[in-house]
Amino acid sequence: MWIHEPPLFGPGIDATLKSLESTSPDLARCLVEFPFADVYTRPGLDLMTREMLTVSPLTVLGYPQAELKDDIRGALNVCFMPGQILEIILQMAVYAGFPAALEAVKTAASVFEEAE
């Protein structure tokens, strides 16, 4: 499955997908096939750019932090430095407001701690 090549999200994605597959196999399939088999593999943008374009709206929209955590891990796995991720979040504070940015920073900090 492309989601593992390159290892964008790391081993944590397997548990997420397994849990989703037991509840909603069709949603699990769509989650993998559309964004990761179709969109992420398209030419034109590298993985760093794609992850930047994913972390940004997840910060702004304030989705549950689990999704943002997965994509911050993905950003680290494609060679983003923690400071770059924090800069993305700071940039999004202009548009999303400080409450959303503060939550995203807390989420990022927990991912950075896990990665150490």
C-alpha cells in the first residue's frame, strides 16, 4: 500500500486503519485510495509541499487533533524540521486565530516529544 512507501505516517497509521476497517471498511478504503493512491502520487508537488498543504488546513479547520498529529508525523518523515512546522502553524494563526494555532502547537509539541 502506497501509504507505507515512503513511510509517510510511520507505524501508527496501521492501528488507525485497522480500527477504521473494522468499523467502516468502505471509508477505510476510500481514505487510502483517494488521497494516497490518487492525489499524493500525482506529479507536480513533492511530499514536503503536500504535507505543508495538509498541515495548514488541519490547523485552520480545528479538526480533531489526531488527524493533525498524523500529518505532523508525516511532515517530520518527509524531512520537515520542527521549526518549519511551527512556522506553518504561526502563519495559520493569522487566518485561523490564536485558539486554533495554540491547539496546533500543543499537538505539534506532543508529536515532537514522541519523536525524540
